[in-house]
Amino acid sequence: MREWALPDAILAAAPEQPWGFPPELFRSRAELATPGELTFANRRARDALPAGGTVLDVGVGAGAASLPLHPRSSLITGVDSSADQLSEFARQAKRRGATARTVEGGWPEAAARTPIADVVVCNHVAYNVADLAPFVVALTAHARRRVVMEVTKRHPTAWMADLWWRFHTLERPLRPDADDVVSVIRTLGFAARRHAEISRRRAGGFEHREDAVAWIRRRLCLQPGRDAEVAEALGERLVHDGAFWSVKPPIEPVITVWWDVPPEIAE
């Protein structure tokens, strides 16, 4: 993960912090995630969830990983370091009629303030974790039955390599990847299983084209006046799906990783 650190000169010149995600992106994603259209990861979580059971969603965003489970769950707890994301999660939960609570903070720092649940889900967070081992251990310690993670096969911003080279002449790494995530989990002694599939769920996006472009421009640490250049560089990757503007990287499998909690931990 240290290889992903940006040079000080690029960060110093950035008009805004390049990290994080706009709440609109997570809101649209959560609104497209319905109980009747479960992903493979959703189904693995549901299979281990007893009727009226509880769910913990770490890195909840707006709840796309957990809210589709609410017809079977009595409580969904969302943990996120962003207060804006937690507000959106609470709004989405209310919209669906789900009972939810929120815990603000990073993981595993927030673990001591977070209740144990029957099933823990954690989608598209692992690549932002500098030290995955304690992160995974804390996930497992908070699950009575199962932990389900979802990651992309490659690092989710690996597709931006040509943009970094074009605007900064900066080479970017390709790892860690899903193999590294699974290796860490298994090295910890958890019997992790994995499944790859091409996701058919719409990823969500932005109402306005300029917001999609601005998101990538911020990621690239560029000034607002360069939006037109960024849009040109994105080319056919900038698309409208009939509802949202989004940036479509090359299609790659989504990897679901799940493991059942050993009895000695569950107790």
C-alpha cells in the first residue's frame, strides 16, 4: 500500500484532497441495490443470517452491501469514517423501512464501540487498508456466524494508470489485488472461500456529467480548470446509462471472499 502514496509535490499542488468518495455516488449505488436483486456477496451473507438476525456493515457508505438484507434482519449497524456517508446510510435505511444504527470512525479503531452481529459485511474497503491483518481479525471478532467481503480483482483505481501518466508522468502500481487479500485472510487461519463473477448490478453515478468528470479530476489532484482535458482523456469511459453519468473502467470480475467464524471465536 505504501507504493500507492502520492508524491509530496503532487499533493501540495492539489486544490482539494483526492481521497474519499462523493456521497452522491454511494447514494445512487444504494438506491439501485434492491432485496430482489441480490449479488453473490449478498446471498452468501443472507445464507448465514438467521431470521431477525443482525448485520454489521464496515465501510457502509450508503448501505449497498447491507440494506438488501433488511427483510431478514432486525438491525443493521453501519460503520464509516465519513459522517456524510453515515447520514446517507441512515436516510436510505429509513427509505426502505430498515432499522439501523450508525457508528462513526475508522476500522478497527471503532471496533470497541461497535456491537457484535450475526453477519459482518465489508464491500470494497480492503484496498484502502494499510494493515489488513488487524482489520480482518476485528471483522471476525464481531461476527457470530460469517464474514463476507467483496473486492475487485485488481485494485479499483488501477484502470487510471494512463491518466496518471498523461497528467503527471507518474507510474502507478497494480497491487495489492484480490489474491493478496485472500492470502492475508488465509494466513490468519481463517478458511476463506472465494468466488469470481462479473457484476450485473449497476454501479450508480452522478446526475450531471460535470460531477463525474470533477470526481476523477479531484482524484488526479488537478485544478478545476482542467475538467475538459480530463473528459477528453476519459473518452468512451465516460458514459450515461440512462439514469446516471459514470466512469466505466474495463470490465473485471468482482471477487466475493467469505469465511465462517470458528466456534471458539463465535463464543
